[in-house]
Amino acid sequence: MSDWVRETLHRDYAQSLRVDEMLYDSETSHQRLKVFLNGTFGRVLTLDDVVQTTEGDNFIYHEMLTHVPILAHGAARRVLIVGGGDGGMAREVLRHNSVEHVTMVEIDAGVVEFSKQYLPMLSAGAFDDPRLNLVIDDGAAFMRNTSEKFDVIIVDSTDPIGPGEVLFTDTFYGHAKRALTERGILVTQNGVPFMQGGELTNTMRAFKALFTDWTCYLATIPTYAGGPMAFGWGTDGDAGQVTVEELEARFAAAGIETDYYTPAVHKGAFALPAYVARLMP
């Protein structure tokens, strides 16, 4: 299987993707980066052979981590993205003309540079948008030290191994809460609950202690194998009670087209299967 990349993130389960052509394979000071062509998913980015994003299905992940909190908030002007070096998250946030400023904190400058070259369709010009402030820094250190306030904070982290591990701690979430505005919303990538249940439970335990409104919502992303992915949600505002009618009005006013997100999907994503609900503390 030399023409396949095998992902072994989980102990008892693995997925493989065919490599039609290897476009990039190099080690940075933080991790090993690969970009290759796959017949179904187009260009695929892996870090240490774990799939991070693909040309084919990235829209699901990026739409659900951006449009859900931004449209639920209704008046988000300042957004912080932690991670997201491929630029896909910034791309979706910046589609909202109402967003005035985006700070993106990425630990690895190498990810940004090679994404511009090998995955330009993911950022789609986001790095050239004057509203974007790209900061190369450790996300945990930035969150600890920042005095800025944000309406929405999106944690677009890798899995809780290696450089991404510190982004799943109670301390990090506490610093994120401090950096939110009064009605601000924190959303996080929390893995596939069927395979990574402990990861979700630990995050939700921290959110329960920090926020009056805490839960998770789900989306199914083909290359994040093992079932639907969970996204953490925490706020002290009332954004979780927004009606589908209000979401429809905000979505129409935003004037954006999506391939996964709809107001009905937004509301339905918070309906948790029993096995996921049992992972909540």
C-alpha cells in the first residue's frame, strides 16, 4: 500500500486515502506536513499523517465552525481564530461583511506558507483581506496574554496531541472566556465522539464550569472518520435560544451561499444522539 496514506489516530481503527500524486512532504519544527492528490477529495493536507482538511469536504467543517456562532450572535464584529493555518476558517468568517476584524493565531508559519502555495483554494484570498491580522504565535500563550475582546472565538485546533494538546485544557478555556465580550461565543473542535468521547467530556466539564449556556453540536465530515464530529459551544449570552426564523433572516441579510450550513441544519445540529448526550458531564 505504498500509494496510500494510512491514518492511525485511533487505537482500534484506521482509515486510508489513496495518494494519486504527492505534492508536498516536509517536516517543520513542529510536525510533518504532506499534501497529496486524491481522486475523491482532491488535495488533502495531513499533519503527522492525520487528515486535517481536504479540498473536497472542508466546506462542512469550516461552515459549521463559523456560521453557527456568527449568525447565532447576530452582531459579531471581532472574531478570533486559534489555529486554522490553511486559511479555510478565515475564508468563511470573512464572507460576513458585518465582521470588521479577524485575528488569526497560528503556531506554525510553515503551515500558512505552504497552504498559500499548495492549497490556495482553501483560503480563497483570505490572507489578502485587510480585515485579517495574522499572528504567528502559540495559541495558548496568545490567549493567556491578550487584552483584546472578541465577539466570537473559534478554536480550530488539531487533535489533543503534540502542539494542539494545550488547547484542550481548563486553563486555556478560562483564558478564552476572559477574552470574550459580554455576549461572546466560544466554539471548539472536539473530535469524533464515538472514537474520542473523553475529549468531549473533558471540554464539556470545563465549559459547564465557565458558561451558563454550554453544550456541543454536530456535523458529519467524511474524512474525519468514525461518526459525526462534535463542536463545543459556550456562552453567557442568549444566542443558543435564537429561533430558526431569526437565523433565516440573518442568513438572508448576510447574502452568502453555503454548501452545508442552513438555518434548519444549524438548529438541528444541537439535537444530540443519546450516546453523545451521555458523554456530557
